[in-house]
Amino acid sequence: MYICSLFSKCKMDKKTEEFYVRLKEELKTTSTWPSEYLYKFIVPSDLKKIVEIESAFNNMGAVIKTSQSKTGKYTSVSVNVQMKNPDAVIEKYVEVSGIEGIISL
């Protein structure tokens, strides 16, 4: 099943979609769901972008930690949160992928 068929709003290239398909399979085989999941992102140090990431995890009981790079140009954002299944994990990745300059690790 294609990931974009799960999320009607997504517009991604074939390589990105294949990555999410592989991630979903890996998550299904390596974790028992629901499970805690650790997201890691890097964004330019812009408060608005950091708030956008935090907002995506509002009301989910997420523990969010930020750390600025040595030069202050970038901020890493770690989000530890309970997710119900691999689809939910990928849905969050797709949701935050619209934030300009974000890098998902």
C-alpha cells in the first residue's frame, strides 16, 4: 500500500514515499504498538518553526527538548511521545515535513 493513499494531503516523490513504506515495515517488525517513539528534527533557529513542531505534538503528552547548535544557526528538536501505530508515526513525519527548512533524522 502506498503511503500517500493513507494521507490524502501528501505530495511526495517516489523516493520519499518508498522511504516511508520501508520505515513502516521496520516499525511494524521492531516494536510492539502502542509504543514510545523518538522523533529528531533540525530546523533553522527560528522560534516560529520550533513552535510549529511543538504544535504538531500538542495534547499528546510529548516530552520535547530543544538544543541550539554551537553557532546558533540551527536548533535540534527531540520529541519523545507515545504513538499508537506505525501509520501514526509516519503521519506526524508527513505533517511536519511542510515546515520550511526542517530535516528529519
